[in-house]
Amino acid sequence: MAKLNSVPLYPTNLSANGIPVNLCKNRTPEGKFQIARVLKPGGPQEGEFEVLWEGDSEWKADAFSKQQIEKDFPGLMSQRSQG
């Protein structure tokens, strides 16, 4: 599995309706955005990641992450918080 090559403030953990999911968004020194599945928690060089998507657009990265969350956790994105 891969380590992530990141710029400061990345990678960032993703969540759906406040619930953490095992995905993160990364930005590489080359300016590419990545969505990765966290296989083993840790920093970019300590953890283990599976890069699922890579591209130039942060908007497309965010759209992909929402689709992936819905695929991995059906209905989680549309749940209303209980409080």
C-alpha cells in the first residue's frame, strides 16, 4: 500500500454528517488532489493508504469523495443529525 506525499495541512480526514469515515483528502507537492482510503491510521508517511482518485480539481475531488462515501456507507450522506 502507499504512503502519501503531502503539503502542509494535508491530508485531511473526511466525515459525513459529523461521522468520521475511513477516507482522506490529500494535496501533493505537485498540486494534485487525491482521495485515499485509510488502511492503517497515521501521518502521511506512517499510515497506509489506497489512493482511489487523483486529479487537478479540488471540486472534483470533493465530488468523488461524496460519491465514494455514499457507495461505502449507503444513506449516511442523507441522514439528518439527531439532537
